[in-house]
Amino acid sequence: MKIDNMFERFDDYIDQLSELVFARIIEKYGNIYPLEFLEDEEEILIGELARLNTTLIMLEEREEYEKCKIISNRIRNIENKLKNL
């Protein structure tokens, strides 16, 4: 039971600390809630393109050429979507 009490006190401490940190952030930067990160379709496609290119490089290094072909097709489709925006 003593260990359970110690973990409970630690959780309380973490909760208090996180509230203090959040209060300081609001004090310094103003009200940041709700955080809204607006992304348009182009940003989403570019992010996906970057992810797929990284995956393609890793697959090429492992010589997994069948998977490379699938990823290459996805990359080509995204590039076509970006051209048509």
C-alpha cells in the first residue's frame, strides 16, 4: 500500500506541475486554446509525398523492389494531384 500511495502522490505532483506549465504558457503567449493548425489539401499532399519518398529510399536500400513499385505509383498519383491543384 505504501508504494500505491507514493505513485498517487507522484501523479498529483505531475498534475500540479502540468497545470503550472500551462498557466505560464498562457501568461506568456495568451490564450492558445483551441490550437488550430489549418492545413489545406496541398500541404497534406506534400507531407504524404515526403513520407512516401522516405519510405521509398528505405525500401530501395533493402532491395524490396515490389514494394518500391507500389510506393512509386502512389508518389506518381500524388504528384499528379499536386499538378492539378
